[in-house]
Amino acid sequence: MTVTVTVDLADLERIIFAASAVKQIEASLAAFKRDPFVQPHLEFTDAAKRLEGAMNHAKRAARAREDTLIDYNEPPNKVEMAALKRVFDEKLPFMFIKANEKAPDPKLNEVMSVFDRLEAKGLVRMGQVVTGIVWAGHNHPDLRKEAKFAVALTDRGMDIAREIA
């Protein structure tokens, strides 16, 4: 069964024009991938993610406090400063934390864990640890989530951590 969709002609033209531009970029990138002098400059995804993060931090810093649970511009409290110092003192690119450290402390009636608050203030970034197997001849690894997380200081977090260290 075919589904018929009606779209605005101007929108269709914009998408077709953008797709043709993307095709040209893809063809150029495919040709450049074989050039060893160009290869290091073709990793756009990580660069785009870093720029997106910086843009989101800038937008978040400019927003009013009313629309966020944690004020991005609020200085870290004593507990947050201790956690920042703990990550800084690791002297590694990241520090592991257990799942219970990622959860809010029910005894303190918290809504977010200290690391979630630091992330909301743009001072750390977090990721879940995974274990995986890359099978020969397959494109996709088998991944399993672990019950621990990694925390790394952002540039903003590093600046504050250096001040308190």
C-alpha cells in the first residue's frame, strides 16, 4: 500500500537542493579519504559534537533561571566543589563512578545527584561505561551497559577545579 503525502513545493525544493549539496560534499569527502594529508581533517562528527555542546552551554547560560531546574550560572556549592575536586584529583581524562553515585541521595531529598547537577552547570560530562566485542567480519559490536559511569571535567569545570585545587 502506498501512502500519499502532500507537501509544500517550496519545502520540497529546499530539501532537494540541500540533498544535492550533500551529495557533492559526500563525493568530495570520498575522494579525499584516500589522501593521507587530508584524512586527519575529515573527522567532522566529533568536532560538530564539541561545537554543539559549546553552543548549548552558551544558550543555557543566557536563559533565565525560571525554565531550568538547575541554574547554569549558579556557582557550585560545597558538595559540588568537593565532587569537582575529586574528579580533578584523579589526574586522568575521566573518573569512574558507581551507579549509586549517579542517583540522587534520598536521605538528602535531592532531585538530582551531585554529578547530574555539575553536568547541568556545564562543569562535567558523563557517559555510561559499556563492555563490548567487535566480531571479525561484522560492522556492529555487541555492547553491554555496565552499572558504572565515567565523569570528565569540561573546560569550564577544569577552570573552577584549578581555582580550588
